[in-house]
Amino acid sequence: MTRVRRGYTARRRRTKIRLFASTFRGAHSRLTRTTIQQKMRALVSSHRDRGRQKRNFRRLWITRINAVIRENKVFYSYSKFINNLYKRQLLLNRKILAQIAISNKNCLYTISKKIIK
């Protein structure tokens, strides 16, 4: 049986992994086995935290909208405001409403008055 020189393929694979892990500290960036483990761990964390980030931003938007609504006592609660938005079929998502609440409170008040009428 002929001898197979595997250096090229293996080296290319390890180099690819090392480039991914170049910012890791210590053995996590130098040793192949630990680098592979850290790469898997990093990818799992990034996948999980993308969902978490969406959740956190939605909570932030809801909090901002609720604060502005209660400040002027247009509605007593955020839930009633959103419920009336859906009843009137106004297509404004929470991100846009939160931006309006921060930048231009008067605009949010006019929207809420339109909903009441």
C-alpha cells in the first residue's frame, strides 16, 4: 500500500479553525483540540444570544412606550394602547412606536388621541 501524505488537507483545515479562533486567549487559540471546542462553544453562544437580543430589544421598546403613555395619562396602560392599535388596524410595530416615543412625544399623543376617537 502506498503512503499517503496528509499534511496539506489537515493543515488547511487547522488553519481555517485557527483563523476563527485567533482572538481567543491562551491555549484556546493555539491548541487544535481546544480551539475546535471553543469554536463550537462560540457558535452555540452566538446562535442563542441572537434570540436573546431580539427578546431584550422588544422588552426595551415596550418599556419605553409604556413610560411615555403613562406619563401623559393618555391611556392607563400599554396593553390597552396596543389593543386599541390593533382594533383600529394601525400597522405600527413596537420599534417604530418606541422611536416616536423618544424623539417626538407629541406625535405619539396625536396617534393615541386618534385611537380614542
